[in-house]
Amino acid sequence: MQHEATDELIRKAAGLETVRIQDLRHSFASDALEPGKDLTMIGRMLGHSDIKTTTRSAHLKKTPVKAATDRVANRIASVLSFSTRQAASTPHFTPSQRR
């Protein structure tokens, strides 16, 4: 009960009456994932003793997931494009060229 009263006082003082402290912890965990912090580190930062708790708190945001997907797709396209250009410039052996 004391925790709830303290929580309410903090939210009111910050002008965040509709936001729960737990919501802020989830946001913190999710924001920490973006620059590449691993779940173990985030869990320690939040005081979690079990990694499962951290996995429930930290959520990947759509923008970084899309950006990472685009980077991988561009890398694959670049490699495929290079392979195609290289194959096109390599002379092909045909059976009629046998000695």
C-alpha cells in the first residue's frame, strides 16, 4: 500500500498521472535495446534477478527492426549483385573448347 501511495505522489509531481512507474521501466528497457545493450546488462540495470523478467520488459521497437532488416537486405543484394557481375565477366568453358 505504501508503494502505491509513493508511486502516485511521484507520478503526480512529474505531471504523469496516467503513466505507471512500471511503464517507464518497460520504456527504459526497450530504449536500452536500441543501442545494442544485451538483455543480461539491461536486467542488471533494472535490478532483475531472472532474465525472463527482462525479456518481458524489453520490447524491440519497429523502427530499429526495420532499419536492421534493411541493412541486411542491402548487404545481401550487394553480394548478389557482385556475384552476378563477376559471373558475367568470367569466360565460360564450353565442351567444344576441350583439347
